[in-house]
Amino acid sequence: MQTHNRTEESLLAEIEELKRKLHTQEHHPHISHKQRKRPSAASLWVLGFLTAGIIVAAFFTGYLPQASRQTALAKEAAEDSAALPPVNVAIVDQASGKSQLILPGNIQAVTEAPILARASGYIKTRMADIGDRVKEGQLLAEIDAGELDQQVRQAKATVDQANSSLEQANANLKQGTTNAEMARITYERWNALVQRGAVSKQDADTYKSQAQALSENVQALEKGVAAAKSSIAAAEANQARLVELQGYLKVRAPFSGVITLRNIDTGALVSEGSTLLFRIAQTDRLRTYVNVPQADSTSIRIGQPASLKIPDLPSKAFKGTVTRTANALDPSTRTLLAEIQVANEGSLLLPGMYSEVSFTTPRQEPPLIIRADALIVRGDGPHVAVVGSDGIVHFKTVQVGRDYGDTLEILGGLSKGEQVVISPGDVVRENARVRAMPVKFKAG
């Protein structure tokens, strides 16, 4: 190496001497042409070879060792990097501006009613069964109640009897009124005779007493007529009640719907007000009740669209609308009761089905999202392992929000763009150096 350096120095000295001589000749024009020494071709060739030799020597003595050192350093760095334990990391991302809220619900009919017997008797005929679609007013069953028919006839006879009593009371009143009028006239005549002294005052007073008695009798007869009229009204009301009960011997559908329960058959004995005959429900439009957590209760509004999914029909989504809310939280569960109505297209939905109701709600401040398997739960709270740009691991305490199963909301403790370790193992320790292996992750 020293020999090459000395050769290079001597060649550089000769080149500098030749340059100096050429410079001297160019700056002294008074020297004659003969005095100037023109460099020979051999000198030029020697100068060229010397220059090429210097360049080649510089290449072998300078560039190649430097390139070799750089290659060795890169190899050492790659070996050091490969020697570090690899860990999978995911970039902390921010959730979208809209939140997907999924809640469980039970499907119910909008209108559902039990049909009970309103008259006692035996089922004469049954015209409907489970699953039958019926129209409003359609005949479902007939009840045979012979006793009720007898009660109706008895009530009619009671009404006729009351009418007869009224007629008799009117006749008595008429006769009493006539007698009272005759007594009054007789008293007036005798009173006139008393004034002329033709009869005694005692006789006039007797007729006066008779007239007053007959007048009071008329008032009593008038009250008897009023009582007879009241009896007629009561008898007619009882007759009307029994006649109306006769109408309930024919059981009809109160509204259009589907028979969901049939509890009787032909010949069965039914009791008024206690025997359940049928249950009918409207299924063209159904409703689902869901309990919305307190954190999301302010984002549920009447008229808000919702989507229903049935686990048995994974490819079918039913569009619904929030029709009403309780406007108050249940103090025991801290949830808001909301009703969602949905059209039963194709009659695929049935009352009593389990459903998953999905809402899309806006979020003012979308939280950060990480993968669920990045969370580390310790005695002092939840943590995540973060890999810095220098490859060093640090543990951070985080505040966890909603749990979506495969992802988690982080409300505090992390920043967007940080690298969190996925499924950290034993090699992930505080201040440990690792090799980060990015994993694709998209926040929901």
C-alpha cells in the first residue's frame, strides 16, 4: 500500500513539473521559437500512460475498498435486523364518521288480540284453524246456547208484562182523575148552597175532604204510571242485552289477519268471558322492540331508517323505520326502548322471530380503532404494546370504548399512525428491540 502511494506521488510530481514548463512557455512570448522546447510524442504518450495509471491506482486503492466497506456494513445491518425477533404490527387508524349499531330484537305483530267467548254454550261449528288468513268480520265459529234463547224469550215476555202493567196504571190514573174531578165539582156545588144557607156547612166539609183525597190519589196513580214506564225500560234493556249476546253466538274476526292460535273444536264447552277461542294477528306489517344503550340513546330519532336481519335469512335485509321511542331510560338497565316497524314482504317474517336491528348513526368525534388481539389486560388496566420508529417496544395504558368483536374503540392513550403489536408474545417486553412486520388493517 505504501509503494503504491510513493509511485502515485512521484507521478503527480512529474505531471506538475510538465504543467509548470508549459505555463512558463505560454507566458514568455519573447522567447524565440527555437528556444521553445516542443514536447515530444514520447513525452505525451508517457504523460497519458501516467494519467491512466493514476486513475487506475486511485480506483483500486480508493473506490473499491470504500465500496467493499459499505457492502460489509449493509450486510452486517441486514444480519442484525434479521437477528431481531419479528412481530406483527398494525397501524392505529381512525374510525369512520358513521357508526354501525347492531342490537337484538324480537319481532311482534303490530296488532294482535285474543278472541274469547262472550256467550256460554257448545261449539256448534268451527270455520277457521291455525294459519288461516281471515278478513274483518269473517265468521270463525258458531256457539249453540239454548239457554240463552230461552232467556231472550223470557225477557220479551217480561217486556210485554211491563207494557200491560203500564196500560193498567194509565187506566187507573184516568179513572182516578175522573173521580177527583167529580168530587171537586160536588164540593163546589155544596159550598155554593152553604153560602145561601140551603145546606149545612158540615156536609160541604165532607165533600171537600173527599175531593182532596181523590186528588192525592191521582198523584199516587201518576207515580204508579212512572214506575210502570221504568219497569218497561229495564225489561227492554235486559232483552237488548240478551239479544246482543245472541249475536256473539257467531264468533267473527275483529280485523284482517292470521289465526295464530286455535283453542277449541266442535262440541267443546265454552264459558262466557273465560274461554280462549282463537288468537289473531296482523302480519302484513310487524314491529320489533330494541333496548338502546344510554351511550347511543341520543342518536336514535323517530323516522330514522333501520335494517333488520334474520340469522335464518342471511342474504335478506328488511328495511324498517323507527316509529316511536319511550323518551325515557329504564332505570334498571339504562336503556331506551325503541320500536321499529317493517313491512313483511313476501310474508317471510313471523311474529316471535329473533332479529338483529342495525342502525347507522353519525359520530362527531370518531374514535381510534385497533385490532382486538392487540389489547393486553393487566392488573393495572388495559395496555397495548407500541413499536416506535427505532424498533423499540413501549407499553401504553389505553381507555377502551366499544367492543366490536374483532376490533376495539380506543378513547385515549394512543395516537393515529402508531404501530401496535398484534398478539404480543414473550419477546415483546418494555424497551425490547424488535423487527416490525406490518399487517393490513382497515378501521371500521
